[in-house]
Amino acid sequence: MSLLSVDNLHVTYQRAIVALSGVSLSVPEGHITAILGANGAGKSTTLRAISGFIGLDNARITKGSVRFDGKEVAGLAPYRITALGVVLVPERDKVFPNLTVLENLDVVTSRASPAKRAELQATVLDHFPRLKQLLNREAGLLSGGERQMLALASAIVCAPRLLLIDELSLGLAPVIVEEIAGRLREIRDDLNLTVLLVEQSAAVAFRLADNAYVLEHGEVALSGSSVELQGNSAVQGAYLGTGAEGRRSYRDARRLREGGAA
């Protein structure tokens, strides 16, 4: 059963620049779903449209539907969408740099009862033991990987049903990404979270997600299970740029998969 359904979503910036042209996707409950694509493909715009933060970017949804647990949320204010259980971990401004790790966890608003909130906080600190050792350190003094861990921990304390993560691995060393990805899957299993993440690294996305969508120029070019996409030679060519012909576009990969000429 899909917890989130996006149907034919169109988004325009500054009333002129088309960012999304008919994006449709489905996020099954309890699954991790990835959105892949190059810079400018519309990945972050999709997350911000779902979470309601798109208005802060002088953008608006001009067509389409975003349904969370059967309820239409397209165009709702961010606080109303968050109250339903949709929580965004943004690409930028992930933490409050002048607050300590513990203060960052304490300051967020949670849908949970005080007892449940305390339980969630204990859970994330168990899964991110590095944060437990740094509770009194200001977040601005943390490493990039530690800030990403804190951003995820703060979001989970909010008691989300759907966790949106923008650029999980951006700027982080591979060993840190591996650690965070493993912890995220453990938390998903423990809390039965549903996750939709934006990711540029195909390797990270395929290792972490159950299924994925590839965006190109504001449209879905490919979709399928991670195993299916990872094993597709056309997708491999699109990501890795192998062979004498160089890197293919995702549209070329889709045409090859469907048996057409690229």
C-alpha cells in the first residue's frame, strides 16, 4: 500500500521556469524509495513540493496531486504537512549551529507524547553512538557526517511517518556514507519508517533503497526496483558513461530498455 502518491505533478518557478513536468511516483509504506538524477533534474523540487516548502523558493504547483495517506496535501502550508507526519531533512541548513547536539534534539517540535519523544531520542542516540558522545558540543563544530547524523536524528525525534531526505551523501566521505546508510536502514526497520530520499550517487541509492525513480529535465525517465535498475545494462551505461559512445542520457536508457533505438 502506498503511503505517498504523486500524480502528474507540475511545478513552476517565478511563474516562468518549468521545474517539473508531470512527475508521478509512489512510495510504499515501510519502504525506502530513492529519487536519482543529475543536478537540475528536479529531485529537490519534488521533495520540497511534497513537504510544502516550495513556496519559500518562489515556486508553485501548477498541476497535479500529492496524496499522503489518502489525503491531498498539495499546496498546504509546511507546518500542516509536518503535523500529518511528513518530515523533511533539507540539503542545506540541516542543524542549528549555535546549539549543542542535545539542544538540537530538544528544540524540534514532535507529534509524539513526551514519553514517546524520549523513547525516540534514546533510539536515535543508540543508532548514532557518535552523537551520544557529543551531546554537549555545539553543532557548528561537528564534522559534515556528524551534522548529517544529527539532522536525521532530529527529524526522527519529530515522529515522522514519512521521512524525506535531500542529498544524504553529498560532500561526505564514502566510509561515512556507508555508516549513515546502514544506520538509516536499521532505524527504518526498528520504527517501520517510510523514507523518500534524493540521491545523486547511484551506488548509494541502489544499496539503500528498495526502489527508485530517475528524473531527467523534470520528468520520470526510468523507475523500478533497485535490483532491476542496477542490473540493467542501459542504466549502467547512463550512470557510468561506459563504452566508446560515452555517457547516455536517462531517456536513452529508457528507450533501450523498451527496445527502441537510442
